[in-house]
Amino acid sequence: MRLRHGTQGIPGQAAPDPLLKLGTARLYVITPDATRERVLELAKAAVRGGADAIQLRHKSLPRGELLALARDLRGIAGETLFIVNDHVDIALLSGADGVHLGPDDLSVASARKVAGDRLIIGVSASSAEAVQPGADYVGCGPAFATPLKPQKQVIGPAGIAAVAATASMPVFAIGGIDETNLSQLTALGIRRACVIRAVSEAADPEQAVRRLRGMLTA
């Protein structure tokens, strides 16, 4: 069993392996490009609501501010998996459980040379062929049209189900997922999802997390 740093545990005892948590994870909440206060508020709501993982994704912050925010979120996440988008160094310095790599970031192999087994490494892929060897999980989509990545071709629930059927690691659907369409994924047996706007734009983010996770575990 690979034990990695970054997870808060009981003093004197080994912390739960993040890979074991990843194996049972269902709802993965990604933070929006918002103010520091808003990101922290949403993270707290996600933890209270029972999110299995929280990812810090912020494209506009200077790296120093991003690291400070990552360290704050590490404290808030507690036993919830905490992932940093794009930046292996910030994931390591903040004590995160993992890093998520996009197609323009480091390869999984390069990230492993830097982080070793200290980080869960996730990747984005829209087909089984695009899944990088050595990844711990996949964010697969877009499931539905999303304004965050309007240029990407939607592969739909069936496309995600096809990837999940062949992948040897957890596959999380991503892209335009909310309470109105999540059932289209669960109907095909897809029980893992990443969301951004479904939580960040909800009137009550905590309750939105509870409802979404309930749909994934029903």
C-alpha cells in the first residue's frame, strides 16, 4: 500500500492512504476562479456537504497567492481528498493529496519523477486511447456542453461510459454536470462525477453537494 504525505491523521498513526479514499470517491468538487474568500467558503460548504474530493483550480492567481490558498484549502479539506490543478510543485508544497494534469501540463511520467508516490496523479482524457499510463484516476468528458470549455467536443454520457468500461482506474465524468442531467450518467452506471458550477452557482452549495452525492450513491 502506497502511503503518501498530505493527509491529516491521528498523531502516531499512519494516515489513511489517499488511494483507498480515491477508490470509494464519488463526488469531486472543483473550485471556480473566484475571490479567495469565495473559494474558501465553497470549500467549507463542500466538506460539510460530504464531497469526497476538492480540487483547487484557479487560472488567474499569481503563484505565491495560489500556494497560500492551497495551504488554506489543505487545512479546510481535512480528511477530504485535496487535489491541486496543474502545478506539481504547489501540490507538494501545500501538502495536497494529489495533482490533476491537463493535456498541456507535465506528463504523468515527468510528474512521477518529481513527486514519486507522494501524490495521486489525475489526468484528463476524452477517449480510452488518451489515458496516460500510470495515472491514478481520469477526468473524462465533456459529458455535456459547458461554457468553461466551449471548444471541446462533447462526448456525452455514452462516451464516458466507454472509457470507464476499459480503464483500470477510477473515471470521473466532467463537463456541464448538474442535478438536471446527472441521472443520464447514473443510468449508464457512471457513479463518479466532477462538478464546478453545480456547486459554485447553487443557492445553497452545501445542500447541492448533499443532493449530488446522494444521486451518485443511490
